[in-house]
Amino acid sequence: MGEDNRNQGTGTNGNMMLVHCRKRELKALVEELDDLSQVGTGFHLLLYGITAKANDGFLLLAWDKPVPESFYQKLRRDEGITDYLVYEAPTPRSV
């Protein structure tokens, strides 16, 4: 069996990021990230909203290039962001 690379962020393209935040911070984060995405930072805001059970905010980002370390630092510093997850987008498999 080969090496298990799940959750390792090994891909250079096609990375997705799910960001969790406090509900009260969601609107400000959406506006900030929407502005950032317009200046060629390499990501697109695909979806955002409120989770059904915990009633927290979430944002789904798609990255066209590797996530810069400065963005990770921003996520760690921002107290309104409670967690985040980076994963490689699945690719269609041949049947």
C-alpha cells in the first residue's frame, strides 16, 4: 500500500480552504476577502454562510496557486477566525 497523503496539502494547484469564523465576523471577512481576491492573490471566494448546528460562519475558498504563508499567518492572528482546513480538491476519476 502506498503512502497516504490525505490532508497533507501536497498539491500545488486545486487547493481548497474552509474557514470557520464567529458569526458576527462573517460579513467583515467576506468583504475583506472579496477585496483581496480582486487584486490577484490567487483565490476565489466560492461560498459563505452560517452552519446549521453551531450557528458559526464559514467561507469556502478555491486557490489557483499555493496558499502563501502570509495568508496562514493572517488566519492564525485573526481572533474572529476559529479554525481552518486546507485540502486538495478532488479530481474526476476515469470510469
